[in-house]
Amino acid sequence: MTVLARALDLTRRYNGTIALDGVSLEIAAGQVVGLLGPNGAGKSTLINVMTGVVRPDAGRVDLCGGDPRSESTRRVIGVTPQETGLPETWRVAELVDFVSAHFPEPVDRTELLDRFDLAPLADRQAGGLSGGQQRRVAVALAFAGRPRLVFLDEPTTGLDVDARRALWDGIRSFNADGGAVLLTSHYIEEVEALADRVAVMDRGRIIADGGIAEIRGRVRLKRVTLTDPVLPELVGVSSVERDADRTHLLTNDASALVRELVTAGASFTDIEIESASLEDAFLAITGDRRAT
């Protein structure tokens, strides 16, 4: 396994607030790592430090065998930060050509535009694109230099379902060719769809790191779903969510919950019991604080 990025004991403070508190993380070639955490957990700060935008107060980063602040290292990575600005009068094809010119072996323009379903926008000026279209262009530009590792900070914010799926396909294509990705997203289903490994951050620390199944397995929660229930007071239910005529109950002991429902004479149909989702596990691990 070739490690492309290694962060060791990173600490970063802003005006006395600790944004990173001894964070260590490795990313190997061919991995898609999903970085989850509540608002303010330190995800964007970690990406900024690992890509050389921000210096850590302590700790170090080895990025593709070099210093993240060196020009040679920057040529083998791609980055899409949370917020990007594109020159309004430049056409999409011109933007791709400009960014590609900074790399020794860039991806062919046509190939890149096709990969991210941007060919119909090639002759459009950036200022005339919708916010979602501009976001798609910004993400595609991260892949223009044929990088080994790409950092994507909330890449699909503001995109509709079709545009999000197109970006997913582009990321999967890059990964299938051996590329590695560090991805943050407040769409937990996106991380579940793309990542083979998840790191959970909270209050500047990584508090869980492993495969999707491993993270789910860190909690014993089961999701019990019922149709049209009339529920009594229940013991051992950590949350109740209603979706139209379906009610979802999270519990550590599904068998005991079902026995309790039957004993109480509760009215329900179409019961389903399944393992906790990645979102359920995330909320349990972080104490029910929401990802962003």
C-alpha cells in the first residue's frame, strides 16, 4: 500500500480556539476517504493544512513524498475548496486550458469535460452559469492536472440530483484509475456511496476511522421501521422519526423493542429491522450533532 498523504499530530489554533488537536491521518493510493464531522469539527482546516494553504502550529504533513507548500508537490494534487470564484468572462474551455497549462501532463480537455458532463457548457462564460454549474466546473478543474490525490471540500453543495450523480461518476472514474480522494460532504449518503473508508472528526480530533461497515459496527443500533403505528411509551429507543406513514425507531435491542410493542398491544404493520445506517452511526458517535 502506497501512502500518498500522511498527517502527523497536527495542531492548529485560531485566536485561542483549537481547530486541530493532534490530528493524524493517512491516505493511500486508490482510496476514497470520507471525512465527516459536525460544523466546526475542523474538516476544512485539516484540508487547508494538508494542502499547504495553512501552516500547522505543530505536527507535519508529508504529501506525495514532499512538502505540501512546494511547487512540485502541488503539481500532483488537485483541490476544490468549499468556496471558489471563477473569472466571469472566461469560457469553460478557456478555464480548463488555463489550469491545464500549469501541469506537465494534463488531462485532455475533451476527456475532462466528458468525464464531468460539462461538454455542453464548454463555450459558456463562467458568469452566465448557474451556481451549481460553476460548482461542477470547479470540481472538474481539480482533476485537470492528472493528479494522484484530490481534496474535495463539500464538492456537490448546491447541485441537483442529476448533476451530483454526474460528479460521482467522475470521481469514481478517477478512483478506478488508481487516484485517491479525500472528500468532505454534509450529504452522508454521498460519503456512503463513494468512500471505502470514513474518518469522523469532532472538536478538532479524529474520533473514528475505518471502513463503512466498521464505522456502522461501532454502534449497536438497529433501525426498526413500522407502518401506521400507535406507539406506547417505549424503553430503550434513542430516536423516533416519522416519514409519511412510516415510523423509524433506533434502538440497541431490536428484539426487546418488538416484544415490548407486542406486549403493549401496539397497532402496526410491515415491520422491518435493519442495521444502523452510516448517518445513524455518525450521529451516535458524535453525540447527535449534525454533519455539515
